[in-house]
Amino acid sequence: MGKGIAAPLSIGGEWTVQFDPAANCASGLSRLRQPVLSISQSGPGALITLNDGRSTTLAATITGATLAAASLTATIAGKPGEHVLEGKFDFDGCAPVAFRATRQAQAKKGGE
Amino acid sequence: MLNLFQLVLQIAVILVAARVVGFLFQKINQPQVMGEMVAGILLGPSLLGWLAPGVSAALFPPASLAYLNALSQVGLVVFMFVVGLALNPTELHGYGHAAVLTSHVSIVAPFCLGGLTALYLYPRLSDDGVTFTGFALFMGAAMSITAFPVLARILTERGLVRSRMGTLAIACAAVDDVTGWCILAYIVVLVRVSHASRPAWVTIAGSILYVLVMLFVVRRLLPAFERAFRRRGELSDNLVAVIVVLVLVSALATEWLGIHLLFGAFLMGAIMPKTPDFVNYLLHKFESVTVVLLLPLFFAFTGLRTRIGVGGGSAIWLYSAMVIVVAITGKLGGSMFAARLAGMPWREAASLGILMNTRGLMELVILNIGLDIGVISPVMFSIMVLMALVTTFMTTPLLEWVYPSRLLKAQVVEAEKNVA
């Protein structure tokens, strides 16, 4: 039972982010500390908390392999359990900054 | 680093909130534990974090919660020993067809409905890091549980422990609890085996060996404690310490095997000698610190992880309503119809269903395990916590409505006359 039922891609957890080294956005990037993203996921909805000293929270949605939030869009790539995020951050006063994020070792997950 | 001032302050705030809200709930004829559970929720993001985020962040910063969690887990280990200790599997004997049928249906019906609900909720509230099987089994187990300790407390507070319905409810809840924990142990093994460094056969064979050793070796040694108790009318501090160490070793064994700490503590309690005065003595020894000090910490830690009405949109309320209806239909409806089929009058059958629908803190224990191992998401956790609160809260008023105290007390008097 339930074989044909698909759940959204898993992105919950802590993510280490590598920004494009050529990005020119010191004001936005200097505040961030690793792991930059902490994602709490429930189905296609997610809350992204930035490790920026103010714990800025962004509501996000997952549609297929796309993660979208107010100042962030990314594609979810890779195999289940080894997903990576590739996309762009929008910081105030800067051009969008490309990034690649990898998930830190996860807590044990249910039956993956 | 441990901030001792902050930890002690947290404990003080939690205890005051638990006692005050517990007292207020007693005023509206709810068990104290119901108020303590609600106090935990009120201290979390659902109320304090929403009304006064600055105060909440200062009092419960995320980095400090690991210590609170560790303390609450120690409390749960002792509490699960107490729950196992209070269980007496022989209670089911003598209640015949009604007890056997009701206890089985009260597990199977909510389990199946929980599994069916998972078909709808899995794509909406889970992710591909969790298999559908793991999610559905967990939903089934979480729907099936009855809070044996809360049920016992409600019956005691209403003077119904010796009524026919009260004794039947206790017996059925005992069977439900044992079955529910076995199902949950299977789910935890299923989930953890896929990530554990050791092969699955080690966990399975080790678990079987552990249970056999507990039942056929350790259990035969435990009457020595009872004999010591008979000789002196109490146990020395050294013997009490030995019991605590046995509980901890049993808990560590199940944790090492990949099941969970709490199963070991529960089984240790379940195989202890069941002579009433010995059990009461141990309950008295262990219960006060656990119930007054450590359980409120667990409720607060649960509340800090629960975000009722925070995020997720209006659909969350629809999912919550669905889960609550399914939980009540499966547990209350299933138990009621089974009891009726077994020949109980409608009023008693309905009352039994209402009692079996009490989920209380056992549900919170199971939900925390589910969230820890990642089989349910934070929003699913909050929805299930809400369900646990609703089903526990509704027990007392619904019971009073269906079977008023005066009628129940008349039944108790009649039962006592028959015994005499």
C-alpha cells in the first residue's frame, strides 16, 4: 500500500553554503555564519532560518525540485539522502549571489 | 557551555507554570496532568513565543534546550519504569470475552484508520526522507495508544477504579499499552536499522535475546527484592539504588540494541513482582520526584517543540481536524462497538470507549520519539500533540455526560455488595 504515493523531496536539516567567490556583496555575506541555513520541513512547506545573528526566518515552498522563498530560489539536485541545493540568494542592495549548499550529517530519518 | 543559572531558572519557571495551570485545570474537573501538559505548550512558541518572543528567546534559547532535554529524558526513563511497574498483565484475566475483544479492536481499528489517514497526509506533511511504510506504521501506532497512567488517575479521582467499567478499562489499556509499545519498538528498529552501522540481524537477534534474558533470568531474580521488603517492611537505600541501576542497565541495553532507552525501562518495570503493597511502595518511592519535578520538564520540552497555529497556513487546521476525528472514531468508536458486541449495555460501552480514547502523556512520549527519529515532521508533531490534548481533555466532561457520577457510583456500590 502507498507505493504510488510520492512525498516532496527532503531538505530538512542544517546546510553549509558555499557562495560564488566572485560575488560582490560584502554587506550581505559578512553577517552569515555556517551552517548558513537551518530548514524545518513539513511536506511541501518549509521554514528556513538564516544563521545571520538575527535568525531571520523565510517561509518556503517546495514544488518538484524547486525551492522558493522570498529572497532565495534553488534547485534540489542529487540522490535522496544526498540532496544539494543550487541557486541564488537575493541580498538587499546586491545582485543575486549564486550558491551551492550541502546538508550536514542528518539526524536519523524515518525509514529512508 | 552549561549555563547553570539559566537551567535552574528554566526549571523554576516550568514547575511554577505546571503547578498553577494544573491547579486551574483541577478546578474544571480535569486531571492535574492535563494542566501540566497544557502548561508546557503555553511556555513554547504557541503562546509565550508568540506573545513575548523576546522573553521566550531569553528564557529558552535553543542552545540551552539540550540540557533540559537530557533532564527530561532521565525523568522519562524513571517514569516508564513506573508505568511498567503499575501494569499488571494478569488484570485481563477474569474479564473474559468483553476485555479480549475490546482491547484487540481498540488497537486494530485506530491502527487501520491511522494507516489510511497516512495515505492522505504523507504527500502533504512528510518528505521523501521517510518511507510511506514507516510513516503509516507510526501513524497507526500513535492513533492506537491509550494513556494508561492518565486513565488510572481519572478513574481514581472519580472513585471508579473498582467499578466494572473502570477495571475493564484499566485491563484493556494495559493490553493496549504493551501492544502499542511493541509496535513502536518494531517501527524504531525498522527506521534505525537502515541507518545503523551494525547489521539488522544483530538488532533483531539481540532484541529477542534481551527479552528472553529479562523474562527468564532477570525476572526470576527480582522476587529477592520483594522478600527483602517483606522482612523489613521497606527496602534499604542500597537496594533501591540497585533497582535504579537495573532500570538504567536495561534502558542502556535497549538503546544499544537500537530500540530506545524507554523500552528497557518499561520492560524492567513490567517484570517486577506485582504484589500490591510492594508495587505501591516502589511507586511511592519513585513517583513523587518523577511526577513533580521531571515530568513537567518533559511537558515543557514537548511544548517548546510544538508550534500550534504557527506557520503552515489554514490547511493545517483542516489536517488537525481530520486527525482528531480519525483518532476519536478509531479509538472511541472502535472500543465502544467492540464492547457493545461483547454484550455491554450501550451506556457502559460508550463510557469504556471514552476512557480508552484518553491518550495523555503516553502519546507525547511516542510523538517525541517519532520526531527524534525523523519519522514525523515538526508540523505533523504539532498536529498530533493537539490531538493528544483534545482527546485527553474531552474524557472527563464526556464521561460525565454519558455516564453521570451518581450512576457510576451506584455501580461501584453494587459491585462491592456483590463482592461482600
